[in-house]
Amino acid sequence: MNLPNKLTVFRILLIPVFMVIVIFGGNASIKVGNTTVYWNLLVAAVVFAVAAATDWFDGHIARAQNLVTNFGKFADPLADKMLTMTAFIMLISLNLAPAWVVAIIVCRELAVTGLRLILAENKGQVMAAEMPGKIKTTCQMLSIIFLLIGNFFNLGTILLYLALIFTIYSGWDYFHSSWSVFKDSM
């Protein structure tokens, strides 16, 4: 197994670690101005940030060293979805994110994943991430981190709604540019 794939597996293994820290971390906290920061959520944010960083590193290394594999093509986007969806669901349980926003994000992720599968199967195409999708992912990951560490200056909330906008726009963009795959089967 090459290094990018090991990083992807590591990211997947960090998901239950993240969950355990959020769920069983205790109530120890510090006050920063008017904001209460819980130690377990701070640690969970660090674990999430490390996991999120492996996404960038595995892709960068795989492309730079020509280590792209079928496992990586499958597992990397799956690991990203598992990580962010888990974090968003945990944020709902902590009352840090509205369920309706998370539902839209999760539905878009599942729809685009399905579209990628259809394109790969029917047309042999791999749908690469476009810039709006990359911005969406960055906003999602940063919003999760800032919401976990106390949402200072409402930065986490602002990033969450920015992520929502890019989630909707990039989902529309992917389906709009790939609509021909559906026209052929209607």
C-alpha cells in the first residue's frame, strides 16, 4: 500500500477516534471572553483538522509521485464524505449546527457520489472536483473546526452557511454539466 492510500486509511481510522472524543470527552472547559471552550471539543477539532489535512496530503502526493490507484480513487472521496458527514451529525447532536443545513449537505454529497458512479459506469468518465466543490469542501471543514472550538465571532456559522451556498451551487454545477448521462436514459 502506497503512502497516499495509507493516509486515506489513517483518515478513516480517525473517524471513530473523533466520535469517541466528542461523545465521551467530559465537560471540562475554559472561558475565553464570552465563549466557553470545551477541552474535548478542542481535542476533537485537532483530530478532525489532522484528518482533514491528510486529504490534501494524500492527493498532493498521489499526483506528484504518480501514485494514483483504483483504491485511492474509491477510498479517498469516500473517506472525505465519511469524515465530514460524521462531524456534521455530531455537530447536530451538540446543537452546534442546524439539522436542515446538514441534511442538504448530506443529500448533495450522496447525489454527487451517485452521479460520479453513473458517469464512471456509463461513460467511463471520472468526474474531477471543480473549484466550487473544492471551496465547498474547504468551507465545510473549516466550519466544523470553528464550530467545535467555540464559534468565535460566529466564524463557524458564517463558514457553515458559505459551505451551504457552495454545496448547492457545486451540486447544481456537477449535475448541469453532466445532464447528458440522464437524457440518454429518459
